[in-house]
Amino acid sequence: MSEAVESPTPLLEFRGINTHYGAVHILKDVDLAIYPGELVCLLGGNASGKSTTLKTLLGMVTPTTGEVVLDGEVVNDKPTSYRVERGVTMVPENRRLFKRLTVKENLELGAYLRNDDGVESDLERIYEMFPRVKERLNQKSGTLSGGEQQMVAMGRALMANPRVLLMDEPSMGLAPALVQTNFELIQQIHEEGVAIFMVEQNANMALSIADRGWVLQTGRVVLDDSAEALLANPELRASYLGEGNR
């Protein structure tokens, strides 16, 4: 008789999450799980609840009911800093750099909760991953191009030494020529073993590098499958990939 294979434990998960902004019900009985080392994308239209999902995972929004679980621990009442210290960090929409600070100062702020000896070696790793960033270390981040700012935002998040990297619309505002490069960098980070949970409007690009995906519609998960299956799903192709009936 073969031995049972033990399922991996999720790094981060929602269990029956409901959220409200006042009387408005945003997320509705959402269950999701992010496992070590995988890349998962969250798709959906405007006002579907995607950004609220990220904010709830990071502790910026407290659910009305349900549980946010980090490494087996319910963290509903834990602040964002607690979650960052335990390996969850985010590349926010529109980068949100400290524009009057230099590139290096922004990167160093990513490690502000760390007290280990690996900060300098991780800085060197960022320079190797993003050579353009190394060339701009003493430049004010607000003077960088959109693509360069995105690299700094990704580097800053990686300086927290994350186990799960949340990404909110990483291709937003980038010139079309830079979108492919941006996704190649995301794939490189994923291949180094960092789990990634990505909200992204560019469904084709996101699913082309993802392992799995969810689709949110008015706060509910309506599709949950492998990236390959979602790319082939007629409902998804019609709604999100611009391939409706002609």
C-alpha cells in the first residue's frame, strides 16, 4: 500500500473572508491559498475587489469575518509590520517610491525591519538583478523613468527578504516596450524561489508566467484553475482577453 503524500502547507491564505467599507460588501466568502515558491495571479475588472484582497493580505484592511492565515497562524489582528517581518511584502500600484530620496535610500528602507547580517549581500543581489538601478544609486528616485522606478520598487520589496511578494498592477503606466522586460524580471524573481501573488490587468502576460490564477467578479471568486486552463477557458477569453463573439 502506497504512503499518503502530505500536502504542502500554504504560506498565506484566506478562509471565508468577507470585507466591508462601511455598508458596502467588498469581498464575499473568499477562500484562497498561496503555496511556497508559486506564482499566482488575480484577475478581474474594475471594482471587483482585487486591491482590497491585497490590502487584506497585508493587514491594511481588517476582514469583517473569516481568517487571514500566515504560515498556519491567524493574523487578523496583526499589523502590517508583523506580516512584513514574517515574510510578506508588496510592490504597490504606481510604485509609491519616496521620490525625494535617492535610489539607494529607497532600497535601504525596504530592509528597515530587518536585524540580520544579510542586508549588504542582498543589496548586491539587487544590483546584479537590476544593473540600471546600480547606475542610479545616488539619483533622486522621482527623476527616474517609469521602468526604472518599477525596478527600484521591486528591489525595495525584495530587500525585505520576502517569502511572499504581493504585486499590485506591476505593468501599469509602463511603456509597451518595457512590459515584456518587466514580466521577465518577475519571472526571474519567481525562479529564485519567492512566491508571488500578482494583481494584473494584462491577463495574457500574467497567465503566461503564472502557475495558477483566480478571477474575481464583484467580490467573489468565479474561476480558480491552473494558468494553462484559464488561458484556454472560453469564459475568461471572452471577458478578460478581448476575444468575445465576433
